[in-house]
Amino acid sequence: MKNILILAVVAADIFKENPSLDLYFETSDGEAFYKLQDAKNHAKGLKDTMVKPVERAEQKEAAPAKQKFEEVVAQIEAATTLEDLEAFKADTRKGVIAALDKKTAELTKPAE
């Protein structure tokens, strides 16, 4: 079976060039492999036989992309219930927090 060798480049570049790749294996000389066995076979000929798994960073973070500020504020202003605001509570931008506070005050204000 043919060894699949990825040129030694920065992990981010490997993942960028291989969008479906979530993990690769790196040997002590900086070579990268798709398969663990291929990396181990290569490492046998090295002084340091260490093989290190490298995971895609996005998997660990798993943070959704932030919406544009204006879009978030518009959605907050359009909210009609407190439940509608729940999706925005994790956003730490000051303007979003201010919009949430304002809308929460409006929605909890007793009817006159």
C-alpha cells in the first residue's frame, strides 16, 4: 500500500488544503501523514520515533460564526418574547448586551 505523505507545512495549512480532514499524524521530523500506521512506519527510521496526532482546532472550539452586529441588533429589536432573546445571550459584544438589556426591559415592563 502506498504511503500517503503530506509535505510538512503548518497544521492550519494542512487543514485548509484538506477541508474534510479532522486529524493527521506528525512525526518528529515534521512530516505529516493521513494514517497512523504510515506515520509509525516512517518514524521507525528516525532517532526520535514519536508520532503526534494533530486535530483540527475548530473541532475543539466549535464556536458558531458571529453574525454581523447590525443583523443581531435588528433581530433583537424584532423579538416579541424573552425566549426569542435566548439565542443572543452568549454574544459578548457591548452593543449586543445593551440591545438585549433594552429589549428585555421592554418585554418585562408591566402593561399600562
